[in-house]
Amino acid sequence: MLNKVTPNNLDAFWMPFTANRQFKQAPRMFVAAKDMHYTTADGRQVLDGTAGLWCVNAGHCRPKITEAIAQQAGELDYAPAFQMGHPIAFEFANRVVDVAPDGLDHVFFTNSGSESVETALKIALAYHRVKGEGSRFRLIGRERGYHGVNFGGISVGGIVTNRKMFGTLLTGVDHLPHTHLPGKNAFTRGEPEHGVDLADELERIVTLHDASTVAAVIVEPVSGSTGVLVPPKGYLQRLRDICTKHGILLIFDEVITGFGRLGTPFAADYFGVKPDIMVTAKGITNGVIPMGGVFVTSDIHDAFMNGPEHLIEFFHGYTYSGNPIASAAGIATIETYKEEGLLTRGAELASYWEDALHSLKDVRNVIDIRNIGLIGAIELQPIAGSPTKRAFSAFLKAFEKGILIRTTGDIIALSPPLIIEKSHIDQLFGTLRDVLNEIE
Ligand SMILES: Cc1ncc(COP(=O)(O)O)c(C=O)c1O
């Protein structure tokens, strides 16, 4: 395959979450992908250690999914999503609700994780309103939470750059403390022992504002984008108990933990804690077509199904909600996951993955390693005065050596496609060891 792209014509595309100037001086281009690998513009194979952006759970260019998309595009490309329907969206809703945790029986379709977050927050606020409790307007998120890039999501999220750059954000939002306790939990395998009591902060915040003003709590079961923060043992259950006690909705943002990442279909299944609302995207279509879904209980859904029948019950939706091609991709994705056992395959590989990851403990500049399911994080000692530089160098060196990793701050985060084999795990961590030994 020819590399026809030269730095001179990269100007128009303002790239997302990218160091644009650095990239355009030395572009890193993928031109094809298959299963566990990308092909670069200069013809190299790169092992995908991150399932794209935590989304390509079944691996790349899976025939069943690509064929379903092509077929649907030729049959019904688009149909209005408001006041009209098409069978495939209903079919997909049934299929995807079937793999969701018990009790989350209805799904509202969106086009991304960010939109799913906004949708979930709006459902929570409107739910209390239709139940006659419109005084519940407060939302509680968590420090170091990432809930996408829209205003609701960055308000409940706990990322400093967002809070610094983008104005006043939503009002009526409070935050739980994050659960990262490196002094006590460094190099823990799986769920940390320390920190369950941090969930009690919810009780304090609720007391401060009075429960009658609080609509919902939103957390990622495992924080991903801020560096893989695994919840302490018992923490999520305690949040659940406090929410239940006070009539507050619990929202799990499962955009990265959904669809098999932890070795169970969802993190809710892994931890045995059921949210009232579950936010998803990414793996819902294997990342191939933009889509998201917000799952709710029948109690929430049915609360809206009141009043005159000609009125719209929930004043919300996207032009592409339940898009036919995305729905076709979604059905083919769920079928692929089921046929290949991918929603639970991570459980079989988790201990091999954990051992390989923790074998890097003694490599220089490694100050913590964290893991759960098929997720791993390696935290590096930042270079004094140049935070993020060491991890970025690791990313560049890794790409040069044929593996795709992701970095956030000085943390390397790994989340491979769920079709990964042990030989790929060996290659991934073997190469990473060399990378960390070679960079500054
Ligand atoms: C937990 C979580 N929520 C929301 C999002 C936003 O998803 P999107 O980029 O599809 O808008 C992400 C993306 O990584 C995420 O990790």
C-alpha cells in the first residue's frame, strides 16, 4: 500500500485529543486493520494493545460485521428516527437488552459515549420530575471521572483541564473523592484492599445538600481515561446502598467496561452491583460505526409512560438514534461476541494477563501497576518538570517497535481486543519492557 500522504496536506484536519503539531511533523498513519493488527502507511504490522480506543472488542474488520453494514447500507440507509421506526433498531434493542444485566430492560440509542452520558443525566433529572420530585436536581460525579466531552459530562467528570478551560459548567454538581491511594494500594493485583470508606463521602455530600435535592450519582465502575483506577473492594456496593437508602439513582458509565472488558458482559456483572441506569457506547458496535446506548430499568422507563398518548414522553433524541446501519452493525457485533464467547473470554485470560503485566514491576521508572479483567495500567515516574513526557516517549517508541499502547498523563493504559492470544500478550509485554528500558 502506498503512502500518498505528505505533511503538507495534513493541515485542514484539526485532530481530536492530539498534539497536532507534533503529529503533523511525523505522522503515524494506519491504512488497514485485521483482527489484532493494524497496517501502517509504510507497510508495518502493529499489534493493537488498546482495541482502538477501548472499542474494537472483537478485533478488526470482522467479516460478519462488515458484511452486515454493507448489506444494510444497500437496503435501508436511513429512516427518520422521530415518530417513525424501522424494524432493525427494535431488533437490535431486544438483542442488546438481552445481554445487559438483569433488570435493565430498555435502551435509548445515541451515537457516542458522550451523548450517552448526557442522555443518562437528562433521564435521571426528568425521571424525578415525572415522579413529582422535581426538587431533585443535583448530580454527583467523582474526581478523576471521565464522562466524555460534552457539558454535562465534563461537569460531573473530575478532570482538571476541563474544569479550567471550559467555563462555569453545570451548576448543582458535587464530586466524590477519587479512589486512587498509591501509598496504600500500589502494585495491587485486581481490586485494592484499601479505600472502601471513601464511598462514605457520598453520605456526607448528601447530608450537606439534603437527599431531597439529589437526583443521581454517576461513576465509572473502573475509571479508564484517567489512568485505570480499580474500585476498592466493597466500594461500589456501598455507593449502591447509600443511593438506595436516599432514593438517588446510581448511574454506571460502562463506556469502556461494557461488552466483555472485565471478563463478564458488564462491570455491573463483575462487581455484582446493579445500577439504575447504565451508559454504553464503543463496544456496542465493536467501534465500527458510532453508536451508544443508555440502559434503564422498567421502573424508570415506565414512569415516563404516562399522560396523553399523543405527547412525546421524553423530550430528547438524536437524528441518528438507532440508525439502521449502526443497528445492523450492533446485531452482527452481539452475534460475534456470543458465537466466540467474547463477553466472558477475558476471565480465562485475566490471570495470564495479570502475571505478564506485573512482570514489569522491577523495570526502571515503574511506580505502580494496576489491572482488572483485560485492562492494565503501568504508571511511570514523571520526568521532573516535564510531566507526561516519559509516557509519550514510551508511546512513540512502542509504535516504532510495532505495538499500539495508550497513555494518559504518565500512565500507560492497555485494553486489547478480547480475541487476544497468549502469544500476543507475551509480545506486548516483552516489547514494553524493551521500550521502557530504552527511553529516558
Ligand atoms: C467512561 C467513558 N465515558 C464516556 C466516554 C466518551 O465516549 P465518546 O468518546 O464515544 O464520546 C469515554 C471515552 O473514552 C469513556 O471512557
